[in-house]
Amino acid sequence: MSSTLRFQIVGEAFKKRAVAVPNREERPSEFFAKYVFNRQKMKQYLPAEVFQKMCDVVDGDQPLDMATADAVAAGMKRWAMELGATHCTHWFQPLTEGTAEKHDGFVEHDGKGGMIEEFTGKQLVQQEPDASSFPSGGIRSTFEARGYSAWDPSSPVFVFGDTLMIPTIFISYTGEALDYKAPLKKALKAVDKAATAVAKLFYPDVKRVVSNLGWEQEYFLIDEGLYAARPDLLMTGRTLMGHDSAKNQQMDDHYFGSIPMRVAAFMKDLEIKALELGIPCKTRHNEVAPNQFELAPIFEETNLAVDHNMLIMSLMKKVARKHGFRLLLHEKPFAGINGSGKHCNWSLSTDTGVLLHGPGRTPLDNLRFVTFIVESLVAVHRHNGLLKASIISATNVHRLGAAEAPPAIVSSFLGKEITGLLEKLAASTDDELISLSGKQTLSLDIPQIPELQQDNTDRNRTSPFAFTGNRFEFRAVGSQQNCAASMIVLNTAMAEALTDFKTRVDGLIAQGVEPTKAILRVLREDIKASAPIRFDGNGYSEAWKQEAQRRGLDTETSAPLILDQYLSPDTVRMFESMNVLSKAELEARNDIKLDTYTKKIQIEARIFGDICMNHIIPTSTRYQTQLIKNVTGMNDILPAETASRLNSANLSLIQQMGEHNAFIIDGVERLIEARRVANRIKDSRERAIAYHDTVAPLIEEIRRHVDKLELIVDDGLWPLPKYREMLFIH
């Protein structure tokens, strides 16, 4: 790329005019869910008896019969066509971290040489995607293509553009899950069953427990012209080279700062479209790094929240392009500044309105509160390595342990008040009362459990799994990841912990122990057993890494080795006992994750080598040649002593560039060879390990020399937009 073209791209990007802020006269409440076939629309477009059957299906897990499906499809088609829909698709979440869809028109032959608009219950309920074309981990061979997508009535259909979008699960011909939604729904059913049984110990009228999720979506925006001039961003989503900008986030002036006008226009446009699709957007703000922002909705039921997050990621990209931006969801698109996460705020609530992770005002409420806090700790402690495996990836590893991101060791922060309570409870006897000092000192009506107040914890930014007043915040999830992966693990682990808790409490009650004392006795055991997972200190410190090892927590940092947790005996036993995933399905997912890891590093290595040899080395050599000509000219026209003195700086630069060039050329050759060696390895695990141990480190090693050249080579010649140009929106 010529310097003239580069400056033109940069200049045009900076000159892009602000897109006018969308204007609507309606209030958000008036157009919320305009394009969603929710209960209000069902009541309007369906016969009364069909509407009631659909409510029973959604609320009571009743099966959907085909007669009802036909009636629903008819009403749904009429509603969708009124909104301009001409096609329908089953919208599902294959094991690619994205979504998939195949659009079919509302058209059929009318038998008279013409066409009619048709949409049947069969088309609504079931379709047949090609299962062999999606990652299956060996469950489906290339020649075994049949797979099924099936409607999930608990997640409302919606119209997006001219298409009726139908959220579905995706399974193989032989019944194995090939997506995230199917096992997520099973995990939510498992935690509902287990948590309801425990909740009934405190509130006998509870009939159902719902898992809630509130995700916080972080992202970067970059001018579209600058994005197009970076092959690494185009191919991998992150900058594989680039020296720090002199100013980045060190002044702490971007976080919660005034939102740039162009970005505010994008945000408002995005929020309007999201609200129309039923996504309850609540929060928007500048994040810590330059050009980094965040969007967060109101909490929703976990299955619906996952669907909405997948939809919002797609929507954000489309809206960003309208405003002259490209949206980056990579966890670490720029080195040296904060990366992006997707904090998953998780809790459980009953159908009677009780937030199980929220403190109450009565002794019974507080006993329930402590029970669900402790069993959450048990779940995370037992499966801390698996929880880390659920969020590990070739992209998220760049973020974990960096500024504002939790370390690659799962621990839980509770704060002094709750930690002190648990420690006193663990050390107490059945008839002791616990009183707490300070503002939270409260008397008790039943042993050990005080009345607690909300927000009695500080916040710990280094904790991957922090209690934040009435929920746990899992901060380690990556910004582009499907949060269903971690929610499957977390809810299944919680179901296992609660099932075990209830079994032991029932055993003591059967022996004649009074129920409250039985609960307290089991809680003491679990508080002690899960103590290693509790950590309120600095998760970034070296001392914590050593302490975590002593506590027996998973401290592995190699992504391929972390993924071994999916096949550990404890993992297989948990998923199979809770009827969420079979061993074969776990093996398939593990293989897919290893293969995805390898391919992402492979793509990075290939484009990195290409940029080095086709962009960086020619540019560096060209500038080096200019300096050599300058030195030669000085020698020709100046006295030898003067020329020698004046040429010393240029000679030093020429030598430095030569050394950097030589290292880069040699490094790229070694990178290619390392890739060839790794590619010959047949076993997917060993191949991923080879890419982790030999290929990925070489990229970082060569990058240091490229970034040094960026500081030396004439800015007018440098072929790539620099950090200082990409990180600030004007």
C-alpha cells in the first residue's frame, strides 16, 4: 500500500460525518417487541383455545401436538406477512460460536399453475439442516448428513428483515446434541428440579425455579476504512502486530466518559432495533480502553437471554456498518490495553418471586440464602477446572489475567461480611447464635442465621466468580463467546450440588434430626469442603497462584490441557447423572474445541507470515535503501570525517533494520516449519498442544521485531494503520 493511499484511508475515516441520531416519537415501551410473536401477539392472532394450549406448552413443559402447531403456524404467518416477511428460517446455534439459518419462502404450488403463501405446523416445528456440514466432533460423518432442528416454543419467534426467525435446537439423526441450546435446556431443567426440591424445604408452595442471566456485552468500534486496511483484523479479528499508542488508556479518561457523537448515534440506532426485537437494553457506556464500549440488558430467563445475546451480536455488526464502523468482538483486538469480556450475572428465582441468591428479612429467608450461596460455592469448587474450560479459547486466552479481566484460576469472592458469616457458621454448634459487628449486626430468631442486607459486599475485579449482592457474576466469559457454554456447566454443576445437598438433608431428617438442624449440619460440611474456592484478595498476584495450587484448584494455563476437563471422570459423571450430555457428546465437544483452537492459531500464523513477508519486509527494505542512498550521498559530497559523524545515526538505523529484517525472515521460515510439523500430527489434542507450544509463541516473538520496525520506518511508508490512528474516534 502506498503512503498516499494509506493517508487517504486514514483521512477519510476521520472525516466521516456523524450519522444523524435516529428519532422516534414513541416511547420504548410502545414499540418494545414490535417484531416478536410474544404472548400479546399470540392472544391477538390465535384462537383462544390455541392460545391457552401454547401457554400450557411454554409454562408447563407440555408437549406440542401437531394440530396446535398448524393453528399456531397459521396465525404466525399472518402476523409475519403483515410485517413484510416473505421467508422463514430455523435459527439455531451450532458449535461454531455463531448462529445458522436457511431461509425458505412462504410459497407452494396451488395445483392450478400458480403459487400460494403457505406455512404449516410441520415447517414450524421441524426442519432438516445438513448435519455433516457443521462441527460434530465425529458424531456425523461426511456421508451421514441428516440432522434435525426443532422449534423451542419457550423462546418467541421474531421477524428480522423479511424473515420469520424460529429459535430451535439442533440434533443429529441419532439424537445427539449438535448445538448449545439443547444441552442448555436440559441443564435448566436439571437445576429447576434440584433447586425446587431444596426451595421447598423453606417455601412448600414453590413449584418452579428459573435460572436468570444478565449479560454485559463489551465491544470495540473501529472506523471501517482503517479496518479494511488491516489484513490481520479482517482475517482474525485482532491486530497481530502494532506498537502501543503513546496515549491509550493510561489517563483513565475514557471509562464512563462522554460518549462520542458518532458512537451515541450508533448506540441509539442499535437500542431501537434491539427493543423492537424484544431485547430489553438497559445500560450503555464507554469502557476502560479507547474505542471500547458496553451494552447490557435487564435480566431474563437464561435460555431467552442466551438467544438475545446471540441476536444482539449479529445486530450490532449490521448497525455498526451503517454508521461507518466495524464492530470487534475479539477478546483482545489490541495489545497493551483492556480486552473485552461478557460478564454473565447468574441467579436463581422461584415462581413465587423469591430470589434464591438474595438476602431476606426473616431468619427463614436467611437460612435459604446461605444454603444457595454455599451450594453455589460447592458447585464451582467441584468443577472449577471445567468452568474454566467452558470459557477457554484461542482468543480469550489473550485477555484472561490482563487488566480488568480475571485470572485463569477460578475462585469466588464473597466479601468480608458473608465470608465471616460462613466461617462462624462452620465453627459453631447447633444452638449458638451469631452476631455480627458494625452496621450489619443483627439478632437471630433461629440458630446461626442473621438478617442480612443487600449490597453488603465490595466488588473484586480480579475475581472470576464474584458475589455482587444478589447474584454471582462470572467475569471470565469472552466477548464473542456463546454464554450458553458456561451456563450449561454452571447450572448443571448447581443441579448436582443441590441434589447431593437434598439427599444428605433428607437422610438426617429420616434419622429424626429436626429439619433446620439437618440443614445447618450439612451446610457446615459444605462450607468446609468448598473453602478452597473462596478468595477475597488480589487474583493477579503471584502469591495467589501459588496458594491456589496448594488449595488444589486448577491453575493450568495451556488451553489444550484445560480442555481435558471436559473428559474428566467427574465431568462425565456429573453430566450423565443430570441427563444433560452423554460421554459421546462430551468427547465430540472436546474434539471440536481442540480443532477450533488449532485452526484459529493456524489462520493467525498464516496471515501473520503473509503480512510480514509481503508488507513489512518490503517496506522496511525500501526505507533501508533510502537511508543507504542518503549515506552514500553524504559520503560523496562531504569530507570523510564530517560524513562519518553525520552518518552515524543512519548507519545505526540501517543496522537495526537489517537485524530486525533478518530475524523476521528467519522467524517466518521457522513459523512455517512449526506449522508443517504440527499439521502432520494426527491426534487432535497433540496437534493443538503443538500449536500452543511452538506456533503461537513464535508469532509473539516475531511480533516484537515488527513493532520495533514500526518505530523506525518512515511513517509515510508504513503499510498498516497504527494504534494511534485506530483507537480514537473523532
